[in-house]
Amino acid sequence: MELDDVERIAARDHNLAVVATSRADCSVQSSVVNAGVLQHPVTGLPVVGFVTYGRVKLSHLRNRPCATVTFRAGWEWAAVEGTVELAGPDDPMPDVDAERLRLLLREVFIAAGGGHDDWQAYDRAMAEQRRVAVLLRPERVYGV
């Protein structure tokens, strides 16, 4: 399975995905997000991205920077496993300044199937909520 397959499956159900992270005790924490495939802002390589501000998920990803993102549509599904990088006001990414972060949050939102009538309002909300772009580098892609 390839990332093209992931994008096709994701688009069939509003880019909804289950993100699984690891707790300190090695148990799994899962949540539902909108996610999508986009280019890494520094390397240009394809990544799976989503935006979050959840304290629990961010704590897991800061301490154990790996995750699995699973998309499904009907009986077809695709999972992407890999290491993650964070880019946000409290998680600076080298070579991503404040302006690049603002644009990156938009790019992730769009890749995850979103759109907006007022991008300035979107930018303000992302900044006020201290949202973080989570970029997962695919190491395994599989599914049915």
C-alpha cells in the first residue's frame, strides 16, 4: 500500500482518522482527528499531518515521538506508522519561523480536507489555541 492509497481512502470519509499514541506505561491512547498527506515544510518529503492542541496527546508525542494514523472508509482501511515531528508555538521546528508555521497550519488543515471562508480568523484561532502541526514520517504503510 502507498500514500496514494491512503489519500484515496481518507477522502472517502472526510479525512477522519484514528491516531494512536503511547502512554508512559506502554498502553495505547487513541483519538479521532482529521488528517491528510502533505509535503514536509523543510524536507519536502510526504508526511501525514494533523493539527492538535490536546495536552494528553501532545505530552505523549513529546515524550515518545511516534504514532499510528489509521483511515477507513467502509471495509477498506490504511494505517501509517512512523515517527513524528511537532511544529508549534511551544514546539519550535528548525527552519520553521512564525510565518511558516502559520502557513503550515493552513496546509495541514487543507490536506485534512478542510477549507475556510476567513483565513485570518482561522490564523487567529490557531495562534490563540496554541495549535501544533503533527507531521508523521511514514515508516510503514499497510491496510486492506
